[in-house]
Amino acid sequence: MNANEFRNSVNNQFPPDGLPIPLAALWWDAKGDWTQAHGMVDELETSEGMAVHAYLHRKEGSLSNADYWYARAGRKHHRSNLDEEWNALVSSLLSK
């Protein structure tokens, strides 16, 4: 699956089968279900999961919480807008 196919899949009722949890969380975020997305990565102890967790808290407006999760993920705070960060996360996760 490429990034365009992933973006288009958001038009479906459910995420594609077999998505890794961080990608599934981004899918639910794109559907407007922050709570579902956050619940998927809330206790996910992988760098990818923590990066998505950071993004979600940034989107929520909880910047200190986001900074904590960016640090846990080994990343600096992403300074682009939220759409650019979402796209970068999706592209990165799809390339793994």
C-alpha cells in the first residue's frame, strides 16, 4: 500500500486489514476519531507508536504531553503543520 491508497482508504468504514497499530491509529485519526486513535497507541512502547502518540497529543493541544512522547520516541518536536506531520508519519510507517 502506498500513501495515496492509505489516504483513500479513509473513505471506507474500517481500516484495511493487517495495518500495524501506529498506522491504524493514524487512520482513525483521519476519520476524526481521536479517542480511538489515542487508545491504540496509549500504551504502545515502540518508537513508531510513541511518535504517533506525540502527534495525537500535539493535535489535542497538550504540548507538554506531546513533548514528553516526542522525547520517548527519540524525536524532536515536529515543527510543520499537523497535516504535514500526519503525512510524514504515514509515509514513514508505510516504508517499513
